[in-house]
Amino acid sequence: MLLTRRNFNIVALSFWASTIVTTARSQGDGTVTVRIRVDETVRDVLQPIELSTLTVEPDKSEAAKELARRVPPGRAVPIILIIFGAIGVTELLKLIKELYRQTYYGGVLIDNRSQPPLVTSDPKIPANMVFVIDRDGKTSQFTSDQFSLEALKLALQLQ
């Protein structure tokens, strides 16, 4: 291939874009593949470049409909989304913090029995709590102030 100015610019731009994506993901102590059930407010939490690498689809399941019914009067009915893909662990932590901040949906459940793990709000769990079910079915619980990056890594069995 003849290296022309145009080819050089394309190669340089491609290298720059891949470096940005790699840097954004590597800052969070690695990535993990998960399914996350959230409402559309996550678009404010994640950067567009992070969302571009994930599959984001409306969730039409009964669990999503139940969550949407829990929104306080006066607020618009939310669109519940399923996000699937590899995400930086620190970015996942941001999403989980957004989930337990929305107390009307209940607490957060991280279910490692399915692969990839499912992260979702659960009205049966008290708000500001995170319950983790490991692959063997054992449940651990954390308050929102106890749930840190290290706790998330442990919950996802990354350590």
C-alpha cells in the first residue's frame, strides 16, 4: 500500500480513536460483560463513546413494566432499557450508583447465576441496598455507602 497523505490521515485517525476507547476502558481496572436494566437516565451518566460500544435496547419484559409502574406521580413514565456488552468496571459502578439513587425502583440486584451477570433494580430489595447473588446462589448484601469499586470487583468475582 502506498502511504499517501490521505492514507496517513485515515491511519492516524483510526489509531487515535482506538487509543481513546482503550484508555477510557483501561482506567477502570478492566472491563466486564454484563446485562444492566436501567431507565433512560443512564444516558446522562455514561459518555457517548461508552454507550457507542454497548447494545442498548428498550426492555419490554414484565420486570421492566413493574419498575416503570413504581415511578412517583408527576414524573414521566420512564423507558426501561437493557444495556448489554463489555463495560469498564468504574463505569459499571457509576451505573449502579445511579440505580440505588433512584429509590423508587427499590434496591440493586447483581445476579451472577446467569452469564453474563444481570444488574437490575428490584422492588423487593430495600432502597440504598445492593444484593449480590454469587454463582452458587449465596447472597451478600451491602448498603450503598459500603458498595465500592473493590466490592463490585468482588461481587463480579474479578479478584
